[in-house]
Amino acid sequence: MSGDTDAGAGSGAGATVWRRRDDVLWRRSLDAVILLAANADEPLTLPDTGAIVWDLLEEPATFDELVTTLADVYNTDATTIATDITPLLEELAALGALEPT
């Protein structure tokens, strides 16, 4: 997938709602989230921004909402945030940890 599809960078796709899948096993450590998705063979560790994205998705959110919140947290521009989180969302979706709706 490219940044112009489900992750939300392209036309109207910013309204895609991302949610955690209920069948993902996960734990929060002090500085990371460790998860095991249905399609994964091994646990995945999400440090830093990945952990914050996972925490934010406790409630389903659109790509645009995630970008706006993270831009505020990191005090940086939305374009940089969008570029940074698109591959993360795509990877977590491919592993079966997230679902775009």
C-alpha cells in the first residue's frame, strides 16, 4: 500500500477510521507496547511513537485525528507526522493488529 490509500494521506482517505483488533494480545511496558497479532509469528515491540499511536487507538480514530494529535504532542507539522505514521499503520494492518474501516 502507498501513502495514498487506506492509511489516509490521499483523497478522502483521511476519514478512514483505524481501530485495534480485539484478538490482539498486548502489554504496555514503561516505554513500549509489545503485541502479538493474529497474523504474526512473533511479538512486535512498538517503542516511542508506535506506542503512542497504539495508546491513542484505545478509541477508534481517523488518520487525520491521529495526525493532528501527534502533531500537537511532538510540536511538529502534520505532513511530517503523516509521512512517519503511514508505514506504521500499514504494517500493523498487514499483521492483523489494526483494521481500517
